[in-house]
Amino acid sequence: MKDVVVAPKAPAAVGTYSAAIKSSKTVYLSGQLGLDPNTGSLPSTFEAQCRQAFRNVFAVVEAAGGTPHDIVRQTIYLTDLSNFETVNKVMREVFSAPYPARSCVQISALPKGGLIEVEATVELD
């Protein structure tokens, strides 16, 4: 059994996908860009996009009935791996230990010209 998670505090999907799918106690989030959910625009700096991407992920997690603490795995896509330390800085501020398992990879491009996209897997209590 699977349910679509609707997250009114996160940006709408920019393609043919759901923000997240909940299957039993596991929630699989689609990638979240740093889009402002109110304006649909991207901030101009990497750090601002990074912070907004995490806020968007947290909004989807909350809509699924979880908290950031319930995130067990993330994949972070960057268009420039030189931003890796900024990702670590922001993660230290928005998470507490134990941190989720994570992969962080560089890719050539993201939708809408984004600089970062964050996807996650959540395990609900």
C-alpha cells in the first residue's frame, strides 16, 4: 500500500512525480530544489538555495507525519562539488547527531538552473 504525500509548505512538483510516497512506515522523498514555495524562484546564492532545499525537504517530511530526526538517508546533488563544505556547514546547523546516511555527488545540471537538490528516505516511528 502506498500513499501520495501532499506538502502544501513545499514547492509544487516541476514534473511528473509526487513530492513523496509513503509505504507503510517508510517515506521516499523526491528531490527538492532550493525553490521558494511562495514565489517559485531560486535564491541567487548556493548557501541560500541549500538552506531552502533543506526547508523544503523538512516541509515534505512534516506533511508525511515525520520530523527531520526521522530522515535516515539522503542523496545530495550538486552542480559544483566545491560547495561540499557549505553543505556540511548547513547540515551541522539543521540536523543534530546522529546525522542521516548520505551521498553527495556532482552532476552536470539541475532543473530550473538549481545548484543543489536534496532527496531523502524517512523511517517513521
